[in-house]
Amino acid sequence: MNALKTEISLAGRSDVKHHLHPYTQLRQLEKDGPLVIVRGEGVQVFDEHGKAYIEGMAGLWCASLGFSERRLADAAHGQMTTLPYYHSFSGKVPGPVAALVEAMIKWAPVPMARVLFANSGSESNDTAFKLVRYYNNAKGRPLKKKIIARNKGYHGVTLAAASLSGLSTMHQHFDLPLPDVIRVSCPHLYQFGLPGETEAQFVDRLAKELEDTILREGPETVAAFIAEPVQGAGGVIIPPAGYFAKVQAILKKYDILFIVDEVITGFGRLGQAFGTQIFDLKPDMITVAKMLTSAYVPMSALYLTDELYQTIADTSAAVGVFGHGYTYSGHPLACAVALETLRIYE
């Protein structure tokens, strides 16, 4: 695992003894020990021995402003000394939350009405999964719950988000995916195109597969389709020309919600602010995270259209409360850092 090391340091031995690492071959880690990173500056990180490494992936596609942006540290410090924590439950709101939602609505790539905060991309996609059910129950469509996701998609690691993800290692031994998640093909022409198949023919075949899947399951049972503009963890897969146009026409035909996962691609990763703009997408929900705070503080968010919000709000009035939210939804510290991050992007 770690060919750059010759022996395991004291810190590394403690880590091996007590830390369960995510996404790691654990027995190999026990043998080799971890690479202990202690400092970051610009695009570089430094290990405990002072050796520098260029962090070419920006951590996990998230440290967009590098590892030493003083303005973000100052924003965090200022908020820590003013209001280090508060919540948005029961009609309360910390000042930075109110400021951030206004900024985020202005950043939205298509008209969006509301923002709901969480702490990771996984949580935001999990929330989208829940709201699909809430929305259709509120609309009197209790059978319309299935979500279509794609092979090689990555949407996170909660029970719902991992089920939506199309990578087998996320399902093995976890008893996943959950019921009501339907899989369709990955739009990677090079890997999955048939011999002699043109790009246009490939798109037509995948569009037919999607529509056939909806008809097989029953349009009255299919609630949503989720997709990354560019599939990240699955291999940085750029969709073929015309793919999303045909997908969206089918979704509209059968009244199926479109969830766009911009956790990796949002806030400039693809050159424009969002992949939604590049591929002319018209989502009902957008999930974002990672570059929202340049990963300096955990934070994610879910954008919703006004139509979704109005249905949810009406139902909350009937029920008495909108029964969802996290302790750290819209954490003031994360909001302060996100606001400064957006200012720097601008």
C-alpha cells in the first residue's frame, strides 16, 4: 500500500492499532502502515518526515482552493468566536445560514427555490432519496417510489446513497442495494459501445433501454432518475453527445423527477459553475458538497425547485412539521467558510 515508507512511525502504529480506515484494504494497511500527512500548503501536502507531495486530486476532488487559504481560516476563526454553533430547527436561523442560502440561490445553475443543508454528499443524496418518497406520498402517489440509477454511478455511502451507487464493492456484504433502486447502463461509449456502433446509435440504445425499463417497471411506480453530469468515481465518464437531451425527454414524458448529483462537479470543477449548465440539464433537485467549502469544513446541500417545495410545505402544515434535518444542518462555521469560498470563486 505504501511503497514510499520504510518503517511505521509511532503515529502510524497508533493509527493501525485503533483506526478503521474508509475505502482501504485493511489487512494491507496493518502490514504497511499509513502515510501520515501533517501539513498542507497550496497544492502540496507534507508527511511527518517533511516530504512534499503534489495532491493532484485535491484530496477527494474537494480542496479546490488548496491547503493553505488564509481567508477561509480567518472566516472560520471569526465565526468560532461569534456563534460557534446553532441550529435551524423550529423556525430559528443562524445569521450565516440566511446569508449563505441567498448566495447559493444566486449561484444556482437553473431556477431553484430552496436549499436544505447536510454534512456530506452522501447525506444530501440520502435526503433526496427521502424527499422523492415524501413528495409522491404528498401527491397521492404511494406506488411511485422507484429510483433509476446508472452503473458506475457514485452517490455516497449511506444505505440509500450506496444503493443508488452503481459500484459493486459498495454493495457486497452490505445487503445492498435496497429495494426500489433500478439500474440502467453506464453511458461510456468506449467501454460499452457495441462493435461498429456510432455515438448516436449508442445514445439511442441507452435511451431505449431507459424507456423500456420504465415501461417494464410501470411508469406509475418510477419516481426519479439520478445522475452525475460526469461520472466521477466510476471513471471520469463524460456522457456522449445528445445523451441527456434524450434522457430528459423520457423523464418528462413519464413525470419522473430528475436528481442531478453535482457533489463533485459543482462550483467550477468542469470549467463552468455547474455541469447542469454544460449539459443543459433541467433538474428538480441538485445535490452539492465538496467544493462548497473547499472541504475546509464538512458541508453539503440540496437544491429544490419551487414545485417540490410547495408540496413539501403544504404537507408539513397538514402533518404539523417537516420531519427531517440534521443536528449540524447549516452549521454556522461551515456557512461562514462556504460564504468566503464563494466570494473567492467570484
